[in-house]
Amino acid sequence: MLRTICALLVGCALLLGGCADKSTRGDFVDVSRQYDIKQVGRLPKSKVTENSGLAPANKVGDLWTHSDGGNSSRLYQITRQGDLLKTIDLAPLTNIDWEDLTHDDEHRLYLGDFGNNQNKRRNLAIYRLSGPAFQRIDTIRFAYPDQRAFPPKKSRRNFDCEAFFYSQDSLYLFTKNRSPEDLWVKQYVLPARPGTYVARLADSLLLDTWITAADLSPDGRTVALLGRGRVYLFRREPGKRLFDGAKHMLRLPTDSQVEGLSFINPHDFIISSEKGRLYQVTQR
């Protein structure tokens, strides 16, 4: 009976978005001096408006990107310097609020249409794109297990999402908390296959910035979460929840709104700003 009660209490804590106090889960080690950060290019303004999302396009280092919600329903293949290589129109898909990209081991892309600024959407979706020119589009529809109102009270608006990554047949989503009182980031998990699901709430952590992108390193060992002026790096450790592992943080030399992040090897990554600037972050 005692074990059952304890399990229920832990579950309730997760659903409330506060599974543990920030101070009990380890501090972030500032590793800014271990990285070099420089602007390497810029996206063409006439094509990519309000850039939001990056993912690898091939083995030579090119990237996929797209525009934020309300803009065109197109994917753009670019170089790391921002040169436009290819444009793919995904119509009849509508860009309600596209926010991030990720990919799986079979070279399929996952496009997150889960931006939810007002916390009132009931049509959250992730599109799985495959085949030549991504002609096949499968849909993953989902809802949050702890959302009861659309929208909820302003103090509980933590159902916006701009960040996710793929790992081992699952998708890991991270919320952008729009509640004025705190900045809890919640991690949810979904199957990476077509269907309709209720996401599983897996973890949460108190951070002092909105999370706008996420990615998993190619070796599967490091998760990067992008915030305003910062990148948070989490070490994945067997048997531990993500936010219980070792934590590092590096500061970015820009206050502009950054929106996309993609690893280019196990240690280095590309970051894009909403205004189209591209930065390479390289470990020394």
C-alpha cells in the first residue's frame, strides 16, 4: 500500500509540472569557454521568413529548414552558410504553427506543427515525411495528458511546444511555458509512428528561459535545448531521467531570438536565429 501511495504522489507531482525542486537536481556547469561561436552565414530573407527549425539533410552537412507559423508550407534545403539548394512545397499541408524538425535512422523527417501560443489548439500534429521529395506524408496527432481547458488559466499555460528530437522509435517534446509565474520545461514522449495519442509526461525542470529548439547528438549521448542566449546540454545516462543527468550550459554572444539547432557531429552544432543568421558552435 505504501508503495502505491508513493507512486501516486510522484505521478501527481509530474502532472503538476514540478517533479522536483531545481536545486535538488544539480547545477549547470558553465562550459562557455570550451566553445567557439561564430556567424557562418545567413538565410535568404526573400525565401525563408521567420526561420524556425533545423535538421540534417545529407552526409555532406547541408540542412533542412522552414518558416514559422503563418508562412509558406515549404521546406528549404540549405548549406551551412545559408545558400539555398532546393525548395519542396508540402501543400496541401498548412503551416499553422510549424516549429521544429527532427529525423530518424531511415532518413525520414518529422515536422512539428505544435506551436500553441494561446494554449488552445486541439489539432496538434507532427508530420512524418518520407519518399522522393517527401511525397508521402503521415500524421501523428496528439494531446497533452494534463491539459483540461483550452485555453487553461494564464498560470497554467505550459502547452506550447517549439522543440523535439527523435530517438529509438520515440519523439521527445519540450514545452515553452507561457505562464507568468515560472518557467518549468516539461518533457513529453510520443511514438514515432502515425496515429492518435495522448503524450506521456516524462520529466520537468525549472529553467529561466523559453526553450525554442532541441536536438540529440549523433552518438545519442547529449541532448541540446536552445534558449534565449543560452544552450543547455544534458548528458543521457542509463537508468536516469534526462534532467537528472549531468548538465552543462554555454552562453551565446547574441540576444536575438534563436529558433533552430542541429548537431553536425557529437560535439558541434549549427544554430539559426529567427532573422536568419546562422552560427556554428565548435568545441575547442
